[in-house]
Amino acid sequence: VTRDIWLVGIGTGSLAHITQEGLDALRRAAAILVPQKGEDKDELAEIRRRIIAESGSNADVVPFDYPVRNETLPDLDRVEHWHDEIAGLWKGAIGQAAPGPVALLVWGDPGLYDSTLRIASRLVPRAQIRVVPGITALQALTAAHAIPLSTVNGEVLVTTGRRLRDRGWPKDAITVAVMLDGQCSFQSLDPDGLRIWWGAYLGMAHQVLVEGRLAEVGPQIVTLRQEVRAQHGWIMDTYLLRKNNV
Ligand SMILES: C[S@@+](CC[C@H](N)C(=O)[O-])C[C@H]1O[C@@H](n2cnc3c(N)ncnc32)[C@H](O)[C@@H]1O
């Protein structure tokens, strides 16, 4: 049987980030699949539970386990294999869920550095997929700093910490947004002429922001990141780098 699968963007940690459309989807869903453990830190799992509770949804909440990544496979194979396994686990969970649309809560927006859409496309028979957009970490970052993402007529490159380390400052770039960076990869750049707008726990009560010339505040961010990470036991951060004077 083909099921409707609704991927609902929930924003980056504030209960207020989810849209009316997202709340409505949770209320109309017959079932909501929630990861049991694995990638989700306790605090993030708690946010998901509260969003479901506060939406007023009566949907059947169906837990599914996260598979462990097979560390013996090479990188890309490992991800493929891992996604196949998750799709299999979803399938099992969906089989036990009440008939009707099945919703999944997706951190931020399903379209940005998230595999949920790729996993959903593996379901056989293919599901009817609906995406409800959410506030991304990039939007939460630029809003928190009250800055525009783009300059007048300028382009923006969104990348990962690893790519930034591997290729350095992208040629001719004006604005570079960096996500998925576990190690403050801006340290690998020549900081001269660059400004940074950094944010961690965006949208949450303990959000932290730092802004300034990279040469000056870069080292402060490295220290602060270690401190707050130790305090909370986990961290998610995002930053924007821009050439000075644009
Ligand atoms: C797997 S990606 C998911 C992105 C998400 N789909 C979105 O739309 O923002 C995780 C990365 O998003 C960023 N991120 C997500 N939530 C964040 C938050 N509350 N504060 C800062 N960065 C966050 C971090 O760069 C983190 O490494």
C-alpha cells in the first residue's frame, strides 16, 4: 500500500519555529514516526516530544530505532547502506502504524543537509511525499544577528566544515555559510579581511552569538565553543563568513 509521508520541518530548537502548516500536518497525521535513540540528544528528543504534545495531535506515535553505522564500509557506501537500513526500519514502523498519512519531524528544513528525503525515496512501494518547510539554521543565524544572508547582488556559498578545510576560501566568494563543522574550520583560513557571525543552539533559550573580525573573535569562538559544549554535553553551531566592506 502506498502511504502518504509528510516530512515536517520543525526549525532549529524553538517550539515557536514550526509553522501553522506544520502544526496542522501533525494534527492531521494518523501516525508520527520518532527516532528512539541514536542521533538524537536528550534535549533534542525532548523538543520533538513537546512539539507533538503542544500541536494537540492525537496521532499514533511510533518509535523506530536508529541503526549503527557500519564503520568497516568506505564513506559513501556506508551512508548508502545506512540510509537503506533506516528505510527498512521506517517500513517496519509504518507497517505497525494506524492507516493514513505518516509524519516525520525534520530538524530545520528537510531540504538542507538532511537525508530524510533521500531515505523516503527508498521506500517501496514509493510513498507520496509531502514536504512542509521549516526554519533553517541559516535563517535562525541571520535573524539572530539581524543581518542579511546575501549582499546586494552577491552570491552565497553554503558549505560544510570539512569542505572549507579541504579547499580553503572558495575563489571569488563574498559570503560563505558553514554548517556541519565540528572543529571550527575557519581556523584554517587567513582571517585578514574576513568577518564572522557565529551562533550555537540557535532558537534555544541558551543560544550564543559572537560577531566580529575573524582575526579578533576567531580564537574567542574556539574557547567559548569548548566551554558551552562541555556545559551542555553537545553543540550545534553555524556561521557566516563575509569579506569586509561589502
Ligand atoms: C544535519 S544538519 C541539519 C540542518 C537542518 N536541516 C536545517 O535546515 O538547518 C545539522 C547542522 O545544522 C546546523 N544547526 C542545526 N540546528 C542548529 C542550531 N540550533 N544552532 C546552530 N546550528 C544548528 C549545524 O551547523 C549542524 O551541524
